Amino acid sequence: MASSKEYLEFVLEQLSETEGVSFRAMMGEYIIYKGGKVIGGIYDDRFLVKETASSRRLMPDAPFETPYEGAKKMLLVEDMENKEFLRELFEAMYGDLPLPKKK
């Protein structure tokens, strides 16, 4: 099942106070970036983020979910109404993640 454009718009609105957020459509789903680094994505109308030290610290009880068959499990972001929390999560995760490799 593909994610809806409406859910993408909701997530982007919730991330509106976070600088450097962008997205890319990919096979009916959406990859979410901050400053060029992949933070997570929208899969089946669920917002999932990569597991990092910061994401585990800020969401210790978050369930792991598989974005799609064969993929590595990611953390489900359940507190989607809290823009300040989402900004803090993205800022913290950004420092944990490497820059993308040059092609």
C-alpha cells in the first residue's frame, strides 16, 4: 500500500519548525531528509526513523517496524503532534548520521 499525499503533507507540516527538511518520492512512499541526510521515511502512512543513539534515547519505548519487506527495521514515531519534539529528534539524529557518500 502506498502512502497518501495527505499524510505526507501532515508530516511536513509537523516538521515545519525543523530547518533543512526535504523529501523524495520513491515507489509510492517518501524518504525524509534533513540537510541531505536520510532521517527516515513515510511507509504505509507511518512515519519511521532510523535507529540511532539519539532516536533510542528520545524514544526509548518506540516500537520497531519494518518499512517494507526485506528492509531493516526502523522506529515508529508515535508523537506526531509535538513539533518541538520532532525538531529535537531531527536535530539529535542529524549529528548521529553520516553524510551521504559521493557518487
